[in-house]
Amino acid sequence: MAPLPDFEALRKTDWTPFDAPSLVGKSLRFVSGDPQGKRFRLRYFRDGKNDLVALAWFGEETEGPPGHAHGGSMAAVLDEVLGLAAWAAGHPIVVGNLNIHFRKLLPLESVAQVDTEVVSVKGRKVLVRGRLTDGKEGLYAEADCLCIRIL
Ligand SMILES: CCCCC/C=C\C/C=C\C/C=C\C/C=C\CCCC(=O)SCCNC(=O)CCNC(=O)[C@H](O)C(C)(C)COP(=O)(O)OP(=O)(O)OC[C@H]1O[C@@H](n2cnc3c(N)ncnc32)[C@H](O)[C@@H]1OP(=O)(O)O
């Protein structure tokens, strides 16, 4: 069996844990609902700038290209994390448009980092930008997520 992800080792010292269900309820099951699952395992934090950040483990069941994550699995993670970033910034939204550039294959059984930033708020439209990386120089994907306020 593959080694379990060591989230604590990857967590930066100025990150504080973020409790997603207490903000948006327990319906976020597709991506982050099973912290011990074989597909995804996610942990949420706020970083030193108060932006939402996620550590996301891509298990073997996310496979697309041999040995690597399916693009749809990366899209699912980005959809949830960037939408949740808007909620965490005080905007009750759904995702209207998610535009992803896939830059590099993401190896299975590895933990990736998703950094987020709310870049603009115009009326009901909240634009969130995200980067899915290896936590260092390696960029797997970057995305712009247009969120629309529903409340
Ligand atoms: C019945 C259940 C509702 C329950 C809600 C309760 C809880 C909230 C739900 C989820 C939150 C939970 C956790 C959040 C964390 C992660 C989220 C996961 C992300 C998702 O997985 S979430 C599911 C996927 N998501 C959808 O399933 C959306 C389906 N869709 C719609 O629900 C509508 O389509 C909507 C609301 C998007 C817009 O509809 P609408 O009628 O309210 O607004 P309208 O069309 O007037 O647009 C207003 C202005 O936004 C611009 N605009 C709209 N859509 C655009 C687009 N696609 N591209 C570019 N611009 C767009 C217009 O151009 C206009 O711009 P302007 O004002 O400048 O003219």
C-alpha cells in the first residue's frame, strides 16, 4: 500500500486549519467528503494572508494518463477549492465558469497544494484565481473561476 500523505509535514507554519463544513454544510462530499478515501484526501487551511489554501492528495483512483491524475480530477479539486475560497471570503456563490490550463502531469499518490486568491468582486461576479502546484516550483494547473452570488 502506498504511504499515507503526511499533511502535517507539508503544512506551513503560518497556516491555520479551516473547517469547510461549518461554513457551507456537509454537502461537499464529492471531493473532500472522505478524508481517508482512496480517491481524494483534502485538508483546508487559511494562509498567512487569510486566503484559502488546500492540500490535496490524489489517490490511485484519480488515474487518467498512466500513473498520473485525470484532468477531470484536477478540475473537480479546483472547482471545489476555488468556489470554497469565495465562500471563505464572504461570498455565497456557485461556480459559473471554470477555465483551467493544465501545465504538467500530476503524479498519483502525491500531495498537491492549491493556492487561491479572490482577485475581483463586481456586482454578483466574484473572480477567484488558483494554482495547483507541488508546493515548490512545479505548476500542475492554473485556473480562473468565475463565481456568481446566489444570496
Ligand atoms: C437549490 C439549491 C441551491 C442551494 C444553494 C445553497 C448552498 C450553496 C451551494 C453550494 C455551495 C457550497 C459550497 C461551495 C464550495 C464549493 C462550490 C463547489 C462549486 C460548484 O461545483 S457549484 C456547482 C456548479 N455550478 C452550477 O451548477 C451553476 C449552475 N448555474 C447557475 O446556477 C446559474 O446559471 C448562475 C447562478 C451561475 C447564474 O444564473 P443567474 O440567473 O442567477 O444569473 P445571470 O445569468 O443573470 O448572471 C449574473 C451575471 O453573471 C454572469 N454569468 C453568469 N453565468 C456566467 C457564466 N457561466 N459565464 C460567464 N458569466 C456568467 C452574467 O453574464 C451576469 O453578468 P452581468 O451582471 O455583468 O450581466
